[in-house]
Amino acid sequence: MRRLPFWENYDHLKEALVGTDHSWTALTLKLCIALETANQLVQSTNSNVALLSEKIGELQKIVKRGDSAIAAAKADHAL
């Protein structure tokens, strides 16, 4: 299974911090950008879940009204 880019960036940063070169600065920036992107994805997903939840609630109300209409029609038909 392929690792997520975030973890690859994190591992590279850890390796760079152990070494003596200055690649850690670019890797830190890369990691921060990955975290910001992940945060935006989470916020977008949360927003989509909230919208979907509202739509499900609306559908449940419609189904209940339909069930009530069917029950009323059956009751009228039985008379």
C-alpha cells in the first residue's frame, strides 16, 4: 500500500533534521503546505456532510408524508 504524501514529507523532514544540510527548510514548507491542504479537505468534507445530512432529513420528511398518504388512502379504501 502506498503511503500518503504527508507521511513521505514528514519522513524526509525527519531525515533532514538529523543531517547537516539545510534541506529541512524547504521540507518544512512542503509539510506545512500539505497540512494546509489536508485541513481544507477536512473542512470541505465537513461542509459536504452537513449538507448531505440536511438533504437526508428532507427526504425522511417526504417519505413520512408519503407513508401517511398511503395509510390514509388505505383507510379510505377500507370504508
